[in-house]
Amino acid sequence: MLIELLIVILVLGVLCTAAGVKVVKQYERGVVFRFGRVQELTRGPGLTMIIPVVDRMRKVNLQIVTMPVPAQEGITRDNVTVRVDAVVYFRVEEPVRAIVNVEDYLFAVGQVAQTSLRSIIGKSDLDDLLSNRERLNQGLELMIDSPALGWGVHIDRVEIKDVSLPESMKRSIARQAEAERERRSRVISADGEFQASRRLADAAHVMADTPAALQLRLLETVVEVAAEKNSTLVLPFPVELLQFVDTIKHGATGGAEPSAEPEPEAELAEAERAAGREAELLGAEPAAELPQQRAAEPADDAERSVLGIA
């Protein structure tokens, strides 16, 4: 009977010992509550012992926790409706405070992150959300880290992950970007033309000082065109040759320009021929000179009848 009692006591002792043995992992810390009162000294990694029924231990993870923040919809300072989501990286630095000061530090950090994200949206412009995210990330980190310090939680990093814009705003931004690209392309093209004109002007001065350079350039152009195996070869006609031909032509004519007015002798001969044809039609002999014929004509119709002219 005594032996059986000893065996029962031994078994109960083994069971109690087994229940009091706890294993804490390397990235964990154990917070022990003895009769509901927290022990300031936490249990480190490895094998640890607690008093069964008297002690209760909670393990706290010290690893960095990655918590995605759900997308929050808000209105920016320049009255644009956006949806922004973020991600928070934090870890527990003081396990006792994380267990005692807050009921669920994971849920608390998530709610603070959501409210801080909405607040940062209302204080920022759309351009800041799209291009100046580093400053916004720092401000958001400070806003979340301030209450988290009292919970024994340290915020390592906060990053805005995505910014969703309305379709109309996306089209407006696209048009603005296209206009900016067009402006830059025109400026670059105009600058290139200006530089090219300067170079061409310099080349023209060189060719004007050295006429043989123009001939060499002409021959080079012919070689470049002929290298492509074209059936038609277009040769530029030098303007200097036209000027040379025009100079020779003016030298041959003596530089005198043809007169647009007819000669007086030609007018007089034409008048005489017209008077002769008129005299033949009237039955009279043509006069030698137009002034004499007009003087011999009768003055009136009476003298015409005397002379027998019809």
C-alpha cells in the first residue's frame, strides 16, 4: 500500500515537473505572471521552469512584424480623392509593457496606422503623394511611433505602397505629361536647328574663302549618292555658273537694254504706206511723202467735186 502511494506521488511529481518546464525560442521572450502579478524579469531563450498552477507565462515575439495597412480613401489638400495603402514594419522592444499596457498591440498598431494614414492624406498635396513619398513616410512613421512608444513597440519603417487615382485624374496627368514632353521635344529641336545653322554659317564662310572646298563637297555628295546603287543621279547646278553665263551675255550685248519705244523712222514709214493705200482706194496717185499729200488734199467737199473725185 505504501509502495503504491509512493508511485502515485512520484507520477504526480513527474507530471508537475513536466508542466512547469517551458521552452522559449531564440526570437521570443517569456513574461511570467505569478498569481496574476507580472514578474519584471523576463525569461530568455532556452529551457525555463515555472511553478505549475502558480505561474503563467506568455511568450512575446521580438521579430520584426510586417503589417499591411488597408487602403484608406481620403481627400488631399488640393481636393483630389485618392486611395492610399501602406505597410508598417515594427518590433517589440519591451515585452512587459507590450503585454501589460495594451490588450492587443498588433491590433492597436494597425488602427493607429490607418488613422495616421488618413491624417497624412488630408495634409498633403497630390504631387507630394506621387513624387515626395520619402518625406511623407517619415512623417507617417513619427505619427505612428509616438503612441507606440508607450506600448513597448518601436516602429522601424513605414512606406506608402500605392496611390490609386480616379480615371479622370489619370487622363489629366497623362495629358499634362504629353504636353510637357512635346514642349521639351520642340525646345530640343529648335536648339538643334540653331546649332546646325551656326555650323552651316561657319561652313559657308570657309567655303566662301576657299572656293575649291565647295567643289570638293559637291564631289563628296556625288560619291555618297552613287554608293547606294541608284539608277538616277541628281547633280546640283552651281549658282556661280549661272552668274558667269549672265555676265558673258551682258558683255556681248554691250550692256545696252532694248528700247521699249518704237523708232520715229519706223512710224513715218508706216504712215506713208497707209497714205498710199488710201490714195489707191480713192483713185489718186500716192504721194511721195505724207506731209505733201495731206497739203494737196482739198479743203472741202466742193473742191472734191471740181476735181472729179468721188
